Amino acid sequence: MSGIVIIPARGGSKRIPRKNLLKIAGVPMLARPIQSGLATPGVDAVLVSTDDDEIAEVATGLGASVRGRRPSSLAADETPTAPVVAYEVDQFRLENAEPEFVIVMYPTSVFISEVDLGRMLKRLRRTENPVDMILTATPYPAPIERAWRVMDGDVGVAATASTRNRQSQEFQEHFYDVGQAYVSRADTWARIHDGAEVRTALDILPSWKAWDINTPDDLKIAETLLASISAP
């Protein structure tokens, strides 16, 4: 079973300008997911989807492939991932055999290793209880039944008032998609883009591996985490 990795990497990050090229723990942000993808058995190519010449240059220098620039229609702030991945899979098909699987990561997927990806691929290959996609998830830090919404000013309203007097241990554990990695069959993202349901399994990560990088403070914490796990 062989496939490809796709890393969407626009040049227009707003909250952290040029985020995808910033160095984290000594290497460009983009380097870590590229390295993990290249080290995963069965991966034929790591494709970086970008609209940015500098990102393309850095990506190719790190061993990834860039198949032209992403169309501007797929490079807006509000562009979701599904049409971008579907486009890149279609472009790959023009000159190559149909990939048996597609791995999607982001430049900020700095904690995902080839071990994680290999485990997710193993789940995709299972014939018992088959799925179309495996996504990374982590437990909510508290029961979702404890959620509140802020209405007027600082006035809070319990999202599920009927459970307010129940003990936390009575609630079922819930998980959320942390956007670190997705492993799927080749046509899955096109089906998601079309609004179809896809059968999905969860790969549960510890909360520290689910850390996202959206702000300068997030970046500092991620660097600290990376330093702590790489220390002897």
C-alpha cells in the first residue's frame, strides 16, 4: 500500500506572519511534517501545496515536491482544506498512479512522527470494521456538559442546564479533532468536499501532541515542548 502526503502551506498567515517558515527548535516549521512524511513507510512523495514562492523553495530544499502554485481561488483565508486536498490529489493523478492513501498534515503538525502516521495507516489497512479516514483527536479537558456560553456582557448561560447538578464522572468522555494529521483513502477528501459522509476512526493523542500554533505565545509553548521531549 503506497500513497502521498499533502501539506497545505499558504504564505498569508495573519496572526503569525510567515508562520510556516519560522524556525521552531532550530528548523523551519515546515521541516518537521515533511521529515515525518518522508520517513513513513509506503509514502511515495510529500507534496507541499502553496501559493508562495519562498515556501515552495524551502519545501523542495527539504525534500518535498511542489507541483506548481496553488490557484488563487484555493488560497484565500477562508478556503477549507477539502477542496485543496482534492485538487492536489487530482493533479497527482495526471502523471502518476492512483495513490492508495493520502496523509494530510499542516506545517504546524510539529509533534506528529512517522510512528504516529504508521499507526494510523495500520488502522486504515484493517479489514475488520473498515473506515475511510483516521483523524487525530484528544479528550476534552472537561466534560462538554460543563460548557457555558457568554451572552450579554459577562452573563453566562449553561449550554446543557439539565446536567448542571450531575457528577462529572457520570458523563461519557468526548474527543475533538485537533487537526494534526489525517490518513485516508484517496477519494475521501473529494467526498468530504461534496458533503458526503465518510466513516472515520479516531487516533487519540495526548494533549501535548495536540498543541496548535496560532499565536506567538502558542509558538513559545511549542518550542518549550519540543525542547523537553528532545532533551536527553
